[in-house]
Amino acid sequence: MSKTVTNQPFRAFDFNRDLEAVQRIWIECGWIDDDKDERAAVADFLRAGETEIATINDTAECSVHWTPGTIRYQDETLNLGAVTAVTTSHIGRKQRFAQRLTARSLARQRAAGMQVSALGIFDQGFYNLLGYGNGPYETSVQFDPSTLKIDTPYRTPRRLTLDDCSAIHEALHNRRMYHGGVCLGPEKITEAELKFHEKPYGLGYFDGPDGSLSHFIWGEMKGEHGPYRITLRAYQTREQLFELLALIKSLGDQISSFRTLEFGEFQLQDLLEQPFRNDRIRAGSEHTMRSRALAYWQLRILDLGACVARTRLPGSPLRFNLELNDPVDELLTGDLNWQPIGGSYLITLGETSSAASGRDAALPTLTASINAFTRLWFGIQSATGLAIGDELVASDELIEALDRKIALPRPHLGWDF
């Protein structure tokens, strides 16, 4: 006779008690194989950040892990809660475990001083129910390294291994940062990421103060000719960027293609020789020249007042009422001391910006979900676009004023998680 299945309360992950069960969840999700090294990488990963689990018969069947970090907003730095793993076992599904645990993690993130939260998505829709809105399109590019139009002299790099984890983590934190740039705090999260690569390679230059790692690439090899993947990279200056591109080009006599996300601040196609011709020649090959755009990460505000106060926009102030809806308010009613974010606000956007409770009948009103307002505030999508594709409603006059006022560069994480 089978045991009665009962749902136990959510609880904090206990490393000694729950590690094997969470590793099994990752195997059942297909994130790792039942391999000793990959199990060890999961253990390293779970040592960073915070994990909460849902149990059936006192065994972990769902887990949500988040990691503290930072994200660049214009010239400011905000505290980021990065939701770095949401996993559910085969028998833990259809019980809203993942949704409820992720919502609870938002409360814990805000209590820990995080001002925004971000995550990667398996598909669009699930995390929208928790107030997350799509990031911009990120472009994945596959290209022939020999076609890079780079005349920077090649310089022999140093080989990087797992023993260089501390140097890699530090270089990622010291890299050149742009709007949207992310840094994850714990070094263990970088160590785990390096270990998850099946056939890793790393190449870099130690030109920083006291011989520290200044610029590098790290990724995964495939066969003799690739495609090679670049999954992590860092540089501090334009000259270092071009030196990395020259390094990549130097490998083109053997490696037929590299695959990477766009670097964010420029289009890689601008630096490729005859990209359309090369695409036609390689059509049907695994080394074909290709690009693919996808909005695969999402963001949401956790502290509205702190986020708006960091906004600096030129010109005369724009003032309006905001009627804000946050679906998490209902999910977390009376749970974990969550203070609702939804409500009525007076918003001022300018050289000095603010969000204050209340409303002014003389001002125009913007009605929005936290999802849509986050995307507007971060410069991910224009008010006009959000009024078409997301939950944002306002008069044409206010929409046009917001389009003129919020003109931020496209955000780019620069560090996947």
C-alpha cells in the first residue's frame, strides 16, 4: 500500500538534509546528468545565495534559489535579487510550488534590501504572474572568427582553468559596465558556472593592477572545428575589447565558428567581412552564419520609491498619477510580512525623481501592472509599445510625453544567470 502524500510547509534548504533530493530534482529537470562532477557543481551552486524548498512527505520536490547582486541603472547601482534556479521534480508539479516559492523569494529579497529582481525564463507567461516583465531582445550570433575585420596585433594569452575562479570572478566585477550590467556577489556562483561547462576553455590577459586578470573569454569547446561557445567575457577598455576580438580571430585557422551573445554596446556584424555572402556559402552547415533574437530574461521592481528616486532624466519634470497593480500582493497576503506595492502614487520624472503615495486630480493618470511599469522605467520598451503589448493604459498625450521623457540605452546584463 502506498504512503499517503501530504504537503508540508515550505522551509529553508538544509544542505546536509536536502542536498541529495535537490540534486535529484536537477537531474529530473534535465539540467544535469547523474554525474559526480555535475552533482558537485550543484552543491557549490547551492552554497551561494539562499534556497527555499517545498516538500512532499518531508522530501524536497521543488526548490527556488536566489543570489544577491547588483544591476546598473543609468549611472547608479541598484541591489539585485537574481533568481538563479527554479526547479520542480516529476512528482512536485501541478501544485503551484514553483509559483509560491518564487513569490516567497521576492519577499525575502526585499527584506534583504534588494530593490529589483531578475531571472531567466523557460518560456513567457509563468513569471509574468509574479510581476516580471520581459527584458529587451538579446541577440545570439554565430560567426566565422577569421572574418573579423580586426587589425589589433595578436598577443599570446594565458590559459585559464578552474584554479583561476577568484580572478575570473573579480574580473567580471571590474569589467566595463553599461546600463543593465549585472554583477553577482558570491564567488561560489561563478565557481559553479565554470564547473557546469562540459568541455571548458578560458583565455585571458593579466594586465590589471598587481597582475590581476583584466580581460578574458571563457566558454565551451566542441570538436576540432567548433562551434565554440563564449559564455563569459570581461574587459575594461576599448583596447582590451579589440585585443579579445583579435584573440578570437587568431583561432580562425582551426575553429570554423564561434557562438556568443552580442556584447551589448555594439553590433558584431559591423566587424564581420561580407556576412551575407558567408551566410549563403555556409547555408545548411552547422557553422552557418546566423543570429537569433530572443527576450529570455525578465525584471521587476521590488522597491518602487528607491528605484524611481535613482532616475535622472533631462528637461522639465513630468508629473502624473500612477495606478499600479502587482499580482504578488494577492499571492503574499499576510505572508512573510510582505508590504503591498500596488496602489496609487504621484510620480515625478526629471533631474530629481520620486514616487509618493497619493494622487492629484489635476494630473493625468497612468494605469499599469508592475510588469509594464518596470519595463518603462528601465528603458526596455517605450510607453507606446507597452500600451500595445503589455498592461499599460494612459491618454495619448501622456503616452507621447513618456516616450519623449524616457529615452534610455537598451539594457544588457553582460552576465547570464
